[in-house]
Amino acid sequence: MATVVSTCVLSPGQTVFWAAFFNFVTAFVFGTGVAATVGKGMVDLRIVTPYVVLAGLGAIAWDLLTGYWWLPTSSSHALIGGYSGAATARIAHLKGVRHMFDAILWAGWTKTIISIFLAPLLDMVLAYGLMIAVNWMFRRSSLRAMDVYFRKLQLVSAAFFSFEHGRNDARKTMDHY
């Protein structure tokens, strides 16, 4: 969203409204796949009690601390880690340490871990391909003509970014709780 503001395509207030609108619209377009994976696909729900959820929410303290120190962290990763850690601690308490990983549903973790590694690689390849395509398409254009097109395309890009953010991160909070 910073590029839309820094190039003066939208004001900061308009940008916040633009992003909020497309994050909100996502709630009516997409399903609950991300939230289902986080809520039901990572930890055996038979282990989960209100105490496990409360202990898992210790990730909020981590988020506040790292935010205070201006450290870049992922709230989603902290929440999933805290939630699964609390579940493994509970099963270790009930059945013993040898059984603590019985609380983990490995299929959900496998999808998540593969995505963590594949997504940046796929993004890099797609970004490179798009950069080549854009350079080739506009190789004979003047800077003024390109500026007109790219200002409009920045709005599309910002809308798509907000829409995708709503599809991923915003869905977790809306559906899981």
C-alpha cells in the first residue's frame, strides 16, 4: 500500500479506505479454507480445552513484545505455534512426554510447511516473468504514457493485495473465533 501513497495516487486516508474495503469484500466472496486449516487441521480438537486456547493466546504477548521492539514477526505463526505448543503440553501432561506429539495433525502441518517454502519461490518466478512481460510490452512507450497506465494499475494492484490479504489473514480471525 505504501507505493500508492508514495506516488501520490491516493492519499493515506483514501489508501486505508481502499485497503479496508477490499479486505471486507473478501468475507463475502471466499470460503473458510485458511481458517479451517488453522482451526481444525493442525491440532487434534479432542485435546483442546478453554485452557489450551488461553495458553495458546500467549502468542499475543509475543506479538506485543516484538511490536514494541519493532521486530518483524508473523502473528499467524505465533498463534499457530502457541496453540500447538499448548496442545502438546496438555497431552504430555495427560499421557506422558512420549505421547506429546499425538496432539499434532501432521497432514495440516505438511500443507502449511510446504506452502511456507514454495510460496516465496513461486512468487519470485512469477514476479520475474511479469517484469519481463511488462518491460517487453512497454518497450516503445514514453514515460508520460507509462505513468498514466501505471497509476491506474497501482490501484488494481493495491486492491488485489488487500483482497488477497483478506482471503488469507483476515479470514482466520473472522472464522476461527
